Amino acid sequence: MLKNTKSSYGVVAILLHWLMAVMVIGLFGLGLYMVELTYYDSWYKGSLDLHKSVGITLVALLIFRFAWRALGTQPEPVAGSSKALNNVAHTVHIFLYLLLSVIVISGYLISTADGRAIEVFTLFSIPAIDFSVANQADIAGKVHYYVACSLIGLVVLHALGALKHHFIDKDKTLVRMIKPQKDD
């Protein structure tokens, strides 16, 4: 089952979810590590190049995920869940997407502030826009950092919500994001 149904996520949505989750957490960890490096550290350039390349890959997956979500069916909330809790979950998802969007835009603005393109795994380049503002890299860097910290906080809340559904509510919310479920 590749596509979502009214009662379950499909393989594509599940793979996108978990791949992006691993990438976001990995990028956050790498970002925290990178800010501690000095220009003369042996992995300074390598970590920066990896962070940018994985970040651009995340952008591509995010765009694909937006399209997949917009064009496909979205599973309905599990039976028995409260409308108020469903609204909170929906709002959290909107903020996850919003924060991800701000992070990738600010990352692009940091990386291209000096007018250079972003090399992606040495396969191709994303050009810089011919526009910048004073202290662009510093301003975008602060936005990138604080929004990334906020995103990780929201990811923790999201994960705790999924665990609550699984262990306390004993419903299929988490299970259907792990493997496709048969329609009820």
C-alpha cells in the first residue's frame, strides 16, 4: 500500500516521515557539533558541506512531502480521539512544517550570504540569489539556531504524544505511522 487511505498512512508517507525525522535529528546534532569547531579543525569544512548537502536533500523531501500531502488522502483521526486533541495535533503538525520551512530558508540565507552557491554532495550547485542584507549570515544564523531548537522541542512533544497514544490510549495512532494498516 503505497498511498494513504482514510484509516492508514501508506508506505510513501511512512518512509518520508521517518527519513525526515532521522535527518532533522541528525542535522541538529551535526549543527551543534559544527558551531564548536574552529576554522582550523580538520572536519570544519567537511561537516559544513555535509550539513548543507543533507539540508538541501531535506528541502527536496519537504517539497515532495507537501505535494504528497496536498494531492493525496489524509487518514482520519483514530476512533475515540477527542476533537480538541485532534486540533492540537493538527496545529503541532502545521508548526512542524512551518518551522522546517523557516529552518531551510534561513540555512540557505546563511550559506549564500557571501554570494556563493551551495554545493550538494559535489553533484550539483544551488545558486545564490543576487540579493543580500547587511549581516545576513549572522541574522539568518540566529534564526536558524533558535528555530531549530524550537523544532526539536516540538519534535519531542510530537513523540511524547505518539507514545501517549500507544501506551496510555492504546490506539493505532503510532502503529499506523510504523506500518500500513488494513482498512477497518
